[in-house]
Amino acid sequence: MPTLSNIQRHELLQVADAVAREKNINREEILMAMEMAIQKAGKAKYGNDHDIRTKIDRRTGEVKLFRYLQVVDNVENEVTQISVPEAQKQQPGAKLGDFLTEELPPIDLGRISAQTAKQVIVQKVREVERQHEYEEYKDRKGEIINGVVRRVEFGNVTIELGKAEAMLRRDMMLPRETFRPGDRVRALIADVRSDSKGSQIVLSRTSPEFMAKLFTQEVPEIYNKIIEIKSVARDPGSRAKMAVYSRDSNIDPVGACVGIRGSRVQAIVNELQGEKVDIVPWSSDQATFVVNSLAPAEVSKVVLDEETKRIEVVVPDDQLSLAIGRKGQNVRLASELTGWEIDILTEAAESERRAQEFKNVSQVFVDALDIDEVIAHLLITEGFTKVEEVAYVGLDELEKIEGFDQDLAQQLQERAKNYIQQQQQQQKSRWQDLGVDGKLADVPGLTPELLVTLGEQGVKTLQDFADLSSDELISSEDGLLRKHKLNLANADQMIMAARHMLDNVKK
């Protein structure tokens, strides 16, 4: 860029036009940068305290320098202010708040001033360029772009995108992936940021969205929205799973993504440095979807818990290692793909656990209802698993059990109710001994058993409980009531009830 020292004033417009064309920047922004540069040189000559302003005539290129004085009541700074009487002497009719302007002689830009002016212009041009980059790319997040490696520093790759540059960090690259200057790179625009240092375009080759976009480019049915990618889970550079769904029942979504002889999926695998891709059919039935996601492992049975979003999967003994995968990779990716926590058991382990559960429940019935194991087994066989179920089920349901009559049914129900009442009384004594406030016991849903657990955790007042979040109550890792397996809705209701009660107390 030419310096101002060798530019005649009548050439300013030509320089502005040339820079605007070269940098693809608005001509007005270049002229404003020149005004700032000349203004800075003017302040250096007349004093930085002065309010010096520059104006370049947009038609002739003539440069004018002015000093501004503001009309005020009380002059605090004689360099930039003037009193009303003094202003009216110079300019009749001047009033408070006006500015008086004094045209200054043109300045001769010496070597130092010219260099300073040039730096101001260059800086302004860079700022405008960065802003243009940000405006151009800010709405392109999620797009795949092609670029050329410009340089590699400490493992991070700077990629040239025409007139802009982007950064591909080491952690956004595939393992063992290396680039050299001049290499062509395809990546996803993960983020576009703008800060004091300018705009920054961040690329990624590891995000699940990058794989989804690659398939969109490679598979016309996805591009035309006949096939939809429901979710993607990746272990970058190693393995990935992608769930697909077809809006046209005549088109197989998995086959379309794989392509003839695997041509389509192989193109993606090559781009991702050999990353293995499992394509599974999506299903609205969650159990079916989870089974599909665990392929190639075979599944014998699934048990869903929709409240906790956990699913128990039972597989044949010889399928366990396949279902889990190397270092847990298969089940981990399946869990990310479906959004469910997946627990895998072998048929033998599941059978052993069921036998133990049967034994435990049977013993509870024997102890609580004072019955023998035969009657306890009959209750379990009919689906009873808790004493509460025996206490509050309709008598006719108990009488239907083979070998039961009305008298036995009534006796069992009375014993069950007495047992529950005794347990509740014991629990009440326990939470009272722990110092739990009785007002906390009035919260709907907080049973004596829950109150004991809260008291043991130090939650003893209505205020203590109201200050908790649902996650603090039911989190599977450290929730205060996690062993009671409450669902999110119940936790929310109890906390909101406590807060409402607390508000009423304060009023």
C-alpha cells in the first residue's frame, strides 16, 4: 500500500478506489480510514489535547483540517471549550452546545507522520476485512468447506479459504491425521467467533455433524430429504454409528447409504481415514431402536425404564463381548446414538439375578405377612412384588389366586396393612430422632422412609428441601434420594410444593 508521504492530495481518491478494489472493501470505509490517519498526524502537530478533525472532499479529494471548540457555560478545558460570550464575539448567534470550527493550515506529512498514518490505514483495512470475514461466514456454521493448508504450527493447521483463513485445531482432527502446506482439506465450519483480535473460523473433522454432512453430499436421497439422518455417534477415527429413516417405504435407508457394493459408505470411510461406520435403521419403538443400535450383536430380551431412560439388554452368553465391544465402544456408541443408558447382561447372569430377586421378595413376604414359602411363591407368581401391593389391591384379586379363599385373602391384607403401619411408625420415630422438622413431613409425597434418608443427609427443614434442585435429589451418581428411584416429575412436584409452602409461611 502506498504511503501518504508520496501521495498528492488529488491522488487520494485514486488510492482509495484502488485499495477498495484490491481488498473488496467499501470506498467510504477507506476514505474514513484516511481521515483518521490524517487526523492523527494533525494531533501530533497541534497537540493531542486538541479536538482535531479531518474532512476529505469525496469529489475533489481536497483535505481540510479543523479544530473544534464546544460552547459551554463554564470553561474547564480551554483547549477544547469556549465560553458563550467569547463564542458570540467570534460568531454572533452562537449558543450553548454549539461547536465553533477553526480551519487549520494543511499539514506536511513528514516521514514519521506518514508512517503513523499508514499504520492507521492498514489497521483499519484489516479491521474491515475481519468484519467482512465474520459477516460472510457467521451464517455458514454447519457447512462443509474445502481449503488449502497454509501452515502447520504445534499440530494446529491454518487453512486458507479464498480470502479468509480458518483454524483446524489438533483436537478437531482425526487421530494420526497429519497435513502439510499445500494439502487440500475438507472440514465442517464448527464455529465463527468475533473478538478484539478479529474473526476466527473454527473447523472440525471430528464432530458427528461432519459425518452427517458428508453423507448428505454423497447420498442423493438424504440431500433430497427422502432419507433422514436421525442421530450420529462417533469415536473419531475408529468407529461410528448412524441412525437413518426413510420417508418412502419403498426405499431402504440403510441400503441407500451403503450404496452399490458399498461405494457410498466407502467414500465416507476413505475421507475419515478408515473410520468404520455402522448404519442402523431408526425406529420410533425405543426397544427396537436400541436393539438395532447394538448390531452386530444379537439381543434376547430388553426391559425399559422410561422414567430413568435406562434399558436393560439381555444377550446370549457368547454375544456379550460383541455387544460391549472393544473397551466398551459398541455399547457406548449405541447409548450416545439412542440417548438411553444401556445395561448389558448375559442370559445366565439375568437368570441368576431373577432367582435372587425371587428369593429376596419371597423372604420379605414370609417375614412381613407371617406366611410359609409356598404362599409367598404363589403371590410372586401372580405378579406381587411389594407388601404395599398386597395391602391395597382389591380382595377379589387375591381371591383369584389358586388355593386362596376369602378368609385367607382378608388375613393377608390385614397383616400387610399392619406391617406397613408398623414400618411407618418406626420410620417416623427415626426421622424425629434425626431432628427433621415436622413441617417438612407435610410436603406431599415425602414418605417417612424418604424423610429418614433426607435427615441422614442433613436435610431437616422446609428451607433445606426447597433450596434443592431435582438433580440433587435423583441424580444416579450422587442424588440424595437416588436409592429410592424417584422420577423427575415426582421430584419436581415435591420441590415446588415445598417452595409454595415456604412462601405461605413467609407471608
